[in-house]
Amino acid sequence: MESQLLDHIIYQDVVMQNVPDDYKANPGAVEAIAEHPTDSNKLLIGYNRGLIVLWDNKSCNAEQTYVAPQVPPQLESLAWHRSGDQFMSAHADGSYCIWNSADASKPAQNATIPYGPFPCKAINKIQWLTTKSEPFIAFSGGMPRASYGDRHCVTVMQGKTHVVFDFTSRVVDFFTIGDTDRECEWDDPHTLVVLAEEELVLMDLQSEGWPTFRMPYLSSLHSSAITCSAVQTNVPDQLWDKIVAAGDAQMAANHTSREWPIDGGSVLSETPTSKDLLLTGHEDGSVRFWDVSTPALRLLYKLDTKAYFSTHDDSEVVAAADAGEEDWPPFRKVGTFDPYSDDPRLGVQKIMLCPWSGTLVLAGTAGQVVLMDMNTEEAEVDLEVTTVNIVNDRDGFVWKGHDSLTPRSTTVKVPAGFQAKHLVQCTPPASVTALANHSENQLLAIGTSHGFSIFDYVQKKVILTKCTLNPNDLSATGESSMSRRKSLKKSLRESIRRLRKRGSRSTPSKKEAKPRVEAVPTTDLDAPEKGEEAAAPVQRLVEARQPDGDMASMVRCLVFAETFLREGASAGLSLWAGTNSGGIFVYSVTMPEADKREEEDVVAELGKEVQLKHRAPVVALSVMDGSSVPLPDPMDVKHERADAPNMSGSHTVVIASEEQFKVFTLPRLKEKTKYKLTAKEGVRVRKVGFTQYRSRSDEKVVEQHLSVVTNVGDFLVFSVPQLRRQVQHSCMRKEDINGITSTIFTRDGEAFFLLSPSELQRCTLSARVAVEPLCMLELPEGARPAPPPEPEPEPEPEPEPAAEGEGEKAEEEKPASVPETLPSVPAIVVETSPPNPVEDETEEVAAAAEEAAAPEKPESEHEAEGVLADIQKTLENTSILDSTADESKDSVGDITLDEIKDYIASKEGPDDNSADKPAVEEAPNEEAGAEEQANSTQDAVTENAVTTDSEQTEGDIVANDEMPTTKTTEIKEGDQEDQASEPLQELRITEGDDEK
């Protein structure tokens, strides 16, 4: 393959042989290459200094040499005419020239500067495309340097039609798509494809006005910076169809009706059964609805809230319209990427969608909360406004931040889709940090950095406001004095605790005090149970938090729940609010009768107020029913999408702070279980989701869990209410703060997070729910290179010839597992059962061992070979699968054939009964070791249970399946001179009780 590539290299010294002398030494870098449209052996080579060479690759010769007349003549791009008789060159001064390929003396036409005569930027790429009418000329760049040098444009000209497509990011490349092949007379392009730095845009060149295509995939996710996101799974068909219809009507006005022109490949994924929505809030006040039912992220609908407010940009637009901008160059803004926000106060911070009622709630950076309903018809909206003063009980409070947005006083005409019906403006206009919507009772809870409020959007009135600012925090409340509305009961409780703490410190302790994990005052809720230790020694020391920090009053989470707050009382609606300082406020909400809903007011009363000891921010909380299942949305229960909660058993509440998780029983708020994440593992909680994991094989098996993202990018899953960790995965780098803070969980165990400002990562923690991209691209025959041929197997080496003098009998009976050449250092390992302590046998074996220590020379080699053949025959009759010996007890010794032959000749007496033999202790000296060697050798030869242990095969062979516990002894007899005789295979001999 390498030689084939080398044959097509065009070397510069060969090309420079016939060029002018001024260019032979340094023609500059190769800037452009263009293949001849009718002759594939010819191509144009353009150099940086303006030299153009028509090269014939077949004859390896430069047919023509062209020199650009521009000053400076810097070349940027080349393009052929369809006929091959002419070509076009683009240059760095914003001009292009047309050349006759047969005439190299001068261009066929003078250089043309489309946007001259003033200095222009370079034309980076140019294309010359023919049609049956006027030809297309398309190029990127070339804008006037002084006026529009910062624009990213692609110009398309055809006759009198001239359009400059204006992009908001740098143009990387562009090309055209046509249905013609090489043999056709015309190019006839029908689509212009432009790859910008932040998006891909396609223009329809066949439709009037050259509109853009609607993107079925590869949409610009970050058209404006993403500020928040939300997921709604299993959307009802009724709402889904309305959103799709509104999006189609919206896209039809700005896009072509032609189908997407790129249709290669096929999708193998099954049609999704669930319709899932991803809602992304952006910095410019827009919300985009994405279809995430399939792997391809498809934009369905775009909602813009900017139309309901008067912004700073409105005056600039009016002034520009009055001035009347010039029509030259004829710019047309295309693409959706817009990194510039008209007003940062428009940014969307929280999104909540009720799929059953069609209510959409959007909360912004300047404290604005917009309530919207789905409408299938275009309408004119008069926006009603309600102001909520959250710090009304803090006299003298001064807000030093930005102003609130000004709603439009006139009627706003909005298209079909989500339309605003009410606006709630929080004062001070701080960013909304928490949001909760109870669609069944039409209540809305709003939380900011100063407190929270409950709004009734049936009667359009405020039910409750609660300021969470600390009276002692003068930095947050301005110059105002401390409020005197502090609870007397709370003050007395804290004073008593301080006195108790002083008393406990003054009392000397006999034992060493255990290390404290959290050195902060203890409240009733977090007080340890009787007998409970302060902290485990393995826990980390968690630094105490400042109770009155700048952000301590921020509301982190709001939850509506129907549960028990008082002993003996029935379940009722309640609002739970968690703050950044570890405070939890629980309000009981009393609803009027259904027929008096519009006349009687909703009443909210403080039911419980809790302060966590560690004062860590409360990230999330959820109320569990009697079956330890999170309370479902009442609208899901009403439409039979969820089971009704179990109200008979004891309810619990799960509180997740940045440092630990706790489960309390209701209504007493008695601690049930807890898990100190920061103290045990040194990480903090950033995002929490209450998820359910359903079995892949059985739909009825469902488990409730707590899914967590930590500050180091790990995903953790804890069971509830046991709080046992089930799963831990590392998903993100700890430096990826944007990805960690943008993570959201679905109810079924999936997660979405920003991999980068322009990339959204989708992952799953569930084995049942997983969306995978399954697709296939069919290639034409011959497009894929043929696989390399498989190498032929190498022939096996022939065995070495046998040594001279080796008997025919040993050669015939040798097993396949024994190698042709035996190792030079043999070893025999003998494993024996406990021997019988008979003195006569011991003395006899010891004498045999002494004879083995000094073997005599054999009378003939044939006798030794016969002994080897007997051992090998035993190997053939023994199964390697019966091996149960312990290889960790192997011992290696040196035994020769002569020693075995002499020992067999001197062996006399009946076989020993191994079952009656006691265990033999290892000899502490050489004599005892010799006795053990002799006993082992005698047992080994008697039982004929041999195991091969060589370089090729290692294992234990046992003659009996039931192998008793044995002891390994080591035989090392003989010296280097004795090893000169025929070497043996390394052997391991094992004896069992049952064989005896």
C-alpha cells in the first residue's frame, strides 16, 4: 500500500522545471489543488505567491504555467469550469480572475472585486457551478475590510440574484450538492452546505429566495448559552401533538418545504414507545423543546419570552430602522447560533411543565415568573402583573442589584403555542433559585436568595411570603437594625444549650475524648440518640460552616406534599422549603372547598421549623409514603399514570444536604437512618434525583433510589430509606463544574449533563432504560477495501531423532504428554498419607535410603529404560482431571534412573497399610530427612500414582478421587556425577488412603 502512495507523489523540483525563474527557488506553500473536471490525470496546483501550474500526472509534465497579475498576487483558491476550458482563481485582496486553460499569458477577464473598490478581505474559497441558465459563483470571505471585516459570510451570485449569507460564527468550509455525475453537461447544484464553527446550515438553491433547511439533527444546542434544563418523560399524546404542530407552523415561515437532502444510511432503532421532552432555558430568554425519544436530538419548538418585556435593545432596533441601513452588501442572517444576549436579565433559570394541564412556568434572572398555557390559535395577550415583596418585614432593606424587567404595556401578538397568561414579579428582583407548581390546586411556590412565597393563580393573589434573611446579617439587609421578631422559645432553647455545653466542658473526663466531626451547636433534630457516639474514628473532620454567610438565606428547594404534620390529624397539603444554611420550613396549606375555590382564600400556616446541625445547604428533599415510595404527582394519579400513595403507613421525609442524607419519620421528625457522605468520603453533593429502577426482566420489580452527583463528578446511587450505597461511577472530571451543576435526572434513572457548552451528554444508570444509536450505512460494492489475506499456517517442526541406545519398548509406550527431550534436572515430589509407626519398617526404609544415596552403575541401559517405561505406562493410566494435590507443597529433588532401579531391586516385604500409618513429622536434621525420603520413595513405587510436572505440563495426578490430606516431602539424593545418567521427567507421586 505504501508503494502505491509513493507513486503518486508530485515533487516540487519536478514541477519547477518549466516555471519562470522568479518562482523556481521559492514558489510558496501549496494553497489550492483542483482536479480537471473531464480528465482525471490533470490538475491545477496553486502556490501562495500566485503561481498556478497545470500538471499532467500521466506524463509527469507541467503543461501550462500561469502567474496572477494581482499586487500582491497571493493565491487563496482555485475552481474549474464544468467544460474544463476555463478556471477561476481567488486571491487575498478580495478579487477573482477567470483564465483560459489554453492561454497562460494573461487572464481571460480582468480581476473582479465584488465588494470593491475599497480594500477587502481575502476570498478563502470559491466555486464556479454551471446550470442551464446562469452559472453560480459562490465564495466565502471577500467583505470590505473597514466596514464588515468582522462578518462571517458566504456569497452566492446567479445572474442578478445576489445574497450574502451572514453567520454568527466563523465559516470553516462549504460545498454544494447536485444530482449530476461526471458525464453530465451541467452542475445543477440544489443545496449549499456551510459548516460554521458552531453549527451546520443548509440552503435550498432551487426554491425562490434560497431559504434554509430545517435541521432533523445536528441542531445548534447552544444557539444561546444554556442556563437551565428540565426533562419531561412520557408526555401525553395530546400535548405532544400540540407542541409539534406549533413548531411546524413556526418553522414553515423561515424554512424550505423540501425534504432534507442528505438521506444516506438507515436507522435500526425501534420506534420509541415513550415520548420524552428536553426543555432548555437560554440566556436570551428563549426555551427550546427537544425530542429526546430517539438518539437524534431534534428541535420541535422554540418559545421566546422577550416579546413580553421592553428591553434595552428595542430602542436600538427602532433607531436602526429609522436610519435605514444600506442594502449593499445584501446581507441575510442565517443560522440559529446567537451568542449575544439582548439583556442578561431575560435569562431563564427554572422551568416546570405540567403535561396534563399544559401549564408552563418559567422563572428568570430578574425575579420574573411567567405562567403560560398551551393555545393552538394565534392570540393577542394583555399580560397581568402581580408583585411579590419577599422582604416586607425587613425595614430599611436596600437592594443594590439590577432592576426588574419592564413588562410591555401594550397588547402583544403571539403565535400559536405557549402563551403567557400572568406575570409574577419578585421584589427584590433577585434570580429565582427554586420553583414548585401544584397543578391540581393551581398553587405556585417561588424561592429566591431572600425567601419564598406562595402564589394562587386562580385568584391571582399572594398567599404567603417568608423572608429567610438572618436579622444579624447586616451585609444582606443594609443599614437596618436587628429585627425583634425573633422567637422567644428559640432564644431560650439556644441559651440552655450553651449552658449545658459549658457544664460538659468544665467536667473533667476520665477517658480520652473522641474526635468530634462537626463542632457546631446541636439542635433537637440532629441530637444523637441515647448511647450514640459523637463520631466514628474513621470519619473526616468536617469544618463548621458560618451560619450567617452571604448566601445562607438562599432557598435551594421547594416541594409540595400531601402528608401528616400533626399527631392524630389527617393528611393535608404542605409546602417544604430548604435553605442554604440548613434550615427547613414546613407550612400547612389549607384549601377551600372545590365549589368555593374562587371565593375563599387559601391559608398557609407554619407547621414545623427545622435547623440541621451541620448547617449544610439542603439540596433536595422528598416525602415518602407508607411503602417508602416518593409521593407521586396528583395529576399522574388522576390520569392513572401512577399508583395512588399509601396513606395508611407511617410517612417519612428524605433530606439531602451537601454533606449527608437523613431520613425522618413523620409527623414526629424522629431520625430513622442517615449517611454522612462528606465525613466518610470527603465529597459533597451537588445534584440529587429521586429515581426508580425497574427490573429488565420483570416490570413489577421496582426499587426506589436516591441518585446523586458529587463535586468530583461521581454518580452515586443509594437505596431509600436504608441509605445503602448501591452504585458508584466516575462520569466527569472534578474540574468540569459546568457539567456537574447542569446534571438533571429523569424518573427512570437517566441523566443529562453538558459535556461542553455545545455538547449534551446522555447516560443511564438503569439496565432497563437505555437509548442507543443503532444505524447502518450501506456502501456500494468495492467502496470498502478488501481484507488482507490470512497468513498461511507455519509447518510444525519435525521432532528431534531419539538418542542412540534407547529401547524400542520405551519409544512405543511413551505418552503424548511427555516431551521428546526430557529435562536435564529431574525432580520427584512424593505425597504420602500418614505412615504406620513400625520400627522395623522404618529401619528397613532407612537402609534402602542409604543404598539409594550411593547407587551402583546399572548392568545395562535397557534395564533403566524399562523402569522409565513402567513409569510412563502409569502416567497413561492416570487421569489428569483427578488431580487434587496442593501445588503449594511442591519440593524438588534429584533422583536418577540408577537410584530407582537399585531401590526396586532391594525392596522386599509386603505392602504397607497406609491407613494405619501415623503422620510423619519433618526431620529437623539430615538423618530424619533421609528416613522421610525413603518412606516417600517406598510408598510412591508401591502405589504407582504419578504426576508429570515439567515445562510442558504441570499438575497433580491422583489415583483415587477422594484424596486425603497429604504431606509433601522432598528427596534430594545424588550429586552432579549421578545426574550424568539418563534424566527423568519431573514427577510428583501421590498416595491416598482408599488405595491402600
